[in-house]
Amino acid sequence: MTAERARDLLAKISGVTVGDEGTPVVAHVPVEQWQGVAQFAKDTLGCGFFSFSTAIDWKADGLEVIAWVDNLDANVSVQLRTKLGAGNTACPSLVSVYLGADWMERECYDMFGVQFTGHPDLRRILLADDWEGHPLLKSYAVDTPHPPYR
Amino acid sequence: MEIKPPVPQIPAPVWKDIKDLQEWQTRHQRRPESGDKHSALFEQVTEGIHAFPGGFAVTTVADGFLNWARKSSVWPVSFGLACCAIEMMATFASRFDVERLGMVPWASPRHSDLMIVSGTVTIKMAPMLKRIYDQMPDPKWAVSMGSCANSGGPFRHGYHVVKGVDRVIPVDVYVPGCPPPPESLLNGLLLLQEQISHFRRTGHRADPTPKVD
């Protein structure tokens, strides 16, 4: 498996658009195919290692969830991206495909408020349980008072 | 030769106009008005001796002795929060060796007099810090070590950091630096000892005289 081969295979899936040449292989995936493409990356592309998951807040365009998976034997990295759309925070969970996605998606929920459907234990991981808001969203005011200590 | 002032001239800061200092004025914790908890019997006895003609000589000598004893056995609780704790450990270790000042890092808040808050205090950590501080017996002191503990430091405008540990517990000495080298902390601890040596009879704290290097 090489990066070019992975890009060709990903491009053949309907709905998926791949990015420019070079590493990592970037695949823009519709939300409905999120789990399916991740399963494809694991089984066919041999990406057995879930590196990390995060999100980007595109303000009016909504959130974009990113998952980075690696094929450690062939040194191929695949970056899966999906746009959730404006106002939508629901995203299918990848825990059924990659067990390592569990805590990463909890962190993503903690910081961005992405609701991962199908996640076994979706609660905050870093911030306290009574925290209000999701601090890495661009709508979050930095100096939000947090009584009693600030 | 004529020396010209630099152009443009930077106006001197008006300290009371600085927003962060205003916040500090309103938000920082002070020690309770009632003072430290101590034995009522001890207070009665010392007040009695002090009121007796010539008794002030006894209390003054006793004060001198007690203050010397107090400041020579300040035990800091082993409490490290972030990278400042590395410098704190260096201060405790053989090269700088605060043990010669009578400071033994102690692993129990119930036997300690001093808390060195070394590092960033997050909002999640603040209740635990307050709990440990409350477990220490009176009289107790707190040293805020490093920019983060003083004011929030580089994380002041972040979302999860307490803007200075003085919003949680009253602080006696602020040690600046990021992180402060062991010499700075040592200087802060010596300033603290200076403060401690001004305790008055029955353990009333004297007003600290601010010292700035």
C-alpha cells in the first residue's frame, strides 16, 4: 500500500473527494458515509492505528470533524474529514471501528460539543462535569466568568 | 553633549487605570478579620501578663523567642502543580537546600505551615487546592510562585485557568518569574521569614510591609 494507491482507492468511493497529491491522503467524506469509509480505511487500506480526532469550527459553515488514521507498516497516513453542516452537531461515532477513538471523541465532545451518536460513554474528559459551554468553539467568549474562582 | 529624550515618548503607566490591577483589587482573597485560630487560654494568659506593670518586657522577650521559633520551622507542604515545581524541587534539594532555613518539605498538610503554589491553577484544581489549604493548621502562609500562580500568566485569557491563586486563597509573598529560578524562590522564602518575624503577641499578624526588588 502506497499513498497513491490509497488515494486512488478512496477516490473510487462515490461521494468521497480526495485532496491534492502528497501526504497525508486527505479524504472529504459525507457524514452518512463516515463510519463506512473509516471501516474501508481500516480493512482495505490497512490503517489500523487511530492517531487522533479533532474538529474545526468554520463559524457559519458549521463544524468539520477530522480523524487521522495511519498504516504503520506501509507508512501511509489518511486524514478523514467530514463537514457536519451549519447548526448540526451530530456525527457518527468511530468507536465501533477503532476502539482508540473512544477518548479522542470524548475530548472532541468536550472542546467542540460534537455529539457522537453511537458512542458508548459520551461525557466530558478534561473539563469538570459542571462546565458550561465548549471552549474551543469560536462563539465561546474567552473571559467567560466561571464562579467562584474567576 | 545634549542628551535628547527618546521619540516618541511612552507615557508612564497610570497603575490604577490598568484593568488587571482593578480586577486584582476587587477579586483577591484577604485573610479573615478574626485572625488565626489559637488557644483562648493562651490569649488570656498573654494579655494578662501584658497588662501587668512591667509585663510587656516578658511578652516582648517571649514574642522574640516565639517568632524566632516560628520562622525557623516553616514546613512547606509538598505540593507541586506544574513546571515551577521543578524549580521548587531544586530549591529543596542539596544545592540550594532550604532545609538550612528550617524548611522541610512535608507530605502532609496537617503538619505544614506553608503552601508554595508552584504552577498553573486550573479551575478544576482550585477546589482541591483550597481543600489542602484548609487542612493546614493556623498560623499558615502561602507563597504564590511564578507568573501563572500570580496572575494566570500566559494563560490569563485562556478558558480554564484561575487568574491568580489569590482568588482562591490569601497569598503572603508573590514570586515573579516564568519559572522563577531557585534563587528567586529562596528570596521569596526569606521575605516570608521576615514577615513571620513580625508576629505580635498572641499570634496577631502584623501588616505586611510590601517589598519590591
